[in-house]
Amino acid sequence: MMRKVSCYPKSFPLKKAFRISRGAKNSAEVVTVELIDGGFKGRGEAVPYARYGESVESVLEQIDAIKNDLKNGIDNVNLNTLLPAGAARNSVDCALWDLESKIKDTPVWKVLKREEPKNVKTAMTISLDKPEIMAKDVNSYGKQQLIKIKLNSKSVLESVSRIRSEAPQARIIIDANESWTAEQLKVWQSDLHKMKVDLIEQPLPAGEDNALSEFDHLIPICADESFHTSEDIKRMKGLYDCVNIKLDKTGGLTEGLKCIKKASENNLIVMLGCMIASSLSMAPALLLASDASFVDLDGPFFLKEDVNPSLISTSGKLSYSSGLWG
């Protein structure tokens, strides 16, 4: 019997506007894939990202183009021959893992011989705003152990200083989303190091990051927009100290596992990241948390309403739920 395949867009309104250096958004636009085989249903969710030339429409078209292959039983191993890394492959890959889990009646973490994720501490992200508003937002989260700050090239030191005053014990990640120059990074890193910033994520534009090899990093630098799949690991060496693994970039959990392995082999720090989306998007990535030094899977916390069941257990923590996925 052939599988049934469906894919559809869904919009999740946000609690408030979320701003980064490239702009603001008021909703999370996702694509969901459902695969049904003999009464078992597997689901996957992904976020098309304009920065990588994706849209909801383009991702739906990519999935529609391989529907016959999906109906005829293609698996995760062969999926990468049909779709490039990105949101479309992620949603399908994760749906295939979920379907396998349902058919075997075994959680994906057991299939992969990994730990069951319980109360995983995630970074909580502070949206780009005026320094005083960002500091106020930190307080609204309570005592968080890991904070990620979205910044552009304005008021950088003031913003971090104010947030550090409000959260003296927290680990801090700065995410500049490609908005700095190499000179700005060299000038600011000393002060940021004194403020005990733990990580700086993608400070330079992806096409200009060769400059990172030209000076010592006082703070580890993490590749996000510059890093997508395990094939990029070789180039990261000598430029970056860390890679941000996001399943929407890798094209699913299958490639995410390869990225974890290669990063470890090359002594690169691992950050586990996400787009803003529901718990269904976070669930597969959560299985990689035990191998990450920084976990940033707070996407569902920004939604007015998450899926049910969800992964959220307490503020800043996530726990696996087989009722949701896998």
C-alpha cells in the first residue's frame, strides 16, 4: 500500500514583534509534512527562510515535486538525492523519522541509541530593541542561565552592559546576524570579553568572514549563516570556533547527526539553534542537545499558542514528548 502524503502551510502569531538586524516578524510561517503508512502518521515541520532564498511557496513546490517518491517509500538515506539541504528536506526528513518511530513503536532517541532529552536548558532570546527595553525584557524572563541577545551594529556595548547588569550570573550569546564589520568586532571584543560574553554568533556577513582568520578571538566566534551542512565543516576551521547546527539549514535530523560527528572530529564547539516555530520543529533537534555546548531551541516560547502537546516544561527548559513527535 502506498503512503499518503500531504503538506501544508501554517501561521503561528507571535506574542510580540521579534526583531533582528535584518528586520522584524509578527508570525512564524511554517510548512508541515504528514506521511501516513498503514494507519501510522509521521509529521515534520520546517521554516522557509528568505535569507536562503526560500519561501513557503517554494518549499511546498519542492515537496510536491517528490510526492511520488514519498508515496513509493523513499527513506531518509536516499532523500538527499532528491532535495537539497534546507527547509523542504528538513520537514520531510523529520516526518520520515517520526513515521519510522510510530511503525516500530520505539522513540527516535532509542532508535538512535541516544539519551532521552529531559529538562534541557535552552537559551532565551532577547529581540533587538533599544538597550533599556532589551534590559527590561531580560527581567521578564526571570533568572535565566543562558541569554541570547539579538544585536545590530548600534549601541552594542551599551546593550550588553545593561543586560549584564540585569543578569550578572547568566551566560550570554550575542547574535549579530551578519551586521558587523571585522574592524568593529576587533574593537568591541575586548570590552565584550570583560563583560563575560560567552559566544558571538555570525558577526560578519557570510561572504566576508575570511577576515576572522586575521586576528585572535578573545571570545569564541560561531558560524550560523556561513554554516549549513557537514560539507562546510572543513571551511570553518581557522575561521570559526563554533558551528550553529539548525535542522532547517542541514535539511533534517539525518544531516544534523553528521554535522555533530564532524564538528566533534574537528574540535569545533557545537551550538544547537532554531528558527521561530512550534515545538514540532524543535522536537527532532532536541535529540542532539546532549552533544551541544549551547542549546538555543526557544522558538516556541515566542508563539501566542504552541502545538499541543508541546515540549515546554518550565521557563527556559524543554522535555521530549513522544506524543508530539518521534
